Amino acid sequence: MKYWKKMAAPIIIASITIAYYIGFAVFVTIVPGVPVGIRIIMFVVPLILAVVMLGVLISRIKEIRGGEDDDLSQY
């Protein structure tokens, strides 16, 4: 856990974002009166975004463990 301090911020931000997306998807299914087509779209899109965010988090953790602390150095 030598990189814990560098991984803390991405983990916290990604966790909050993923919780928001999942919460929004669940909220949309609870709200009455929303047409089924819109409900499905508003349920699936946030879940896809949550999965993508998880993938980005995993990628960032691998970068940090690999010794690349600064993403901006690539540009």
C-alpha cells in the first residue's frame, strides 16, 4: 500500500460518482408516471456510465501502481 495516498482521491471520487449513477437509475424506476421506454433508457444509461467509471478507476489504479503518477505528462 505504498501508493495509498495517491489512490485515495480517485477511489473516493469514483465511488461517489458510481453511487450517484446507480442511485439515479433506481430513482427513475421508482418514480410513477414515466413511460416505459424513457424509464428503460434512463435506467440503462446511468448503469453503463457506472460501469465505464469503474473501468476508468481500475485503469487509473493500474497507472498509479505502475509508477505513473501524473497523467498530464503524456500530453
